[in-house]
Amino acid sequence: IIGFFRSRGIFNSTSIESVVNQAMYRSRYNVVKMMILISLLFCVSWMPYFVLLLIE
């Protein structure tokens, strides 16, 4: 049974490492995407205030 799983790559450490690396990459990508979105929303929400300050 163990030989069957190893031949399928289930107990293969490299496949587990690659899955973990892909998950870490996806989570980091999502964090960066969320930070960019929050920064853009912050800038857009404060832009009218600063435009009014510049006009006056």
C-alpha cells in the first residue's frame, strides 16, 4: 500500500513542498493585492478633501 502511494506521489516530500510553496505564494499574492486595494481606497476617499484644500 505504501509503495502504491509513493508511486502516485502522495507521500513524496517534493510534491508536498511544492503544494506548500504554491499555497504560500497564493496567500502572499492575496495579501499584496489586498494592501494595494486598501491603499487605493484610502487615496480615493481622501482625494476630495485635498482637492478642496488646493482649490481654496
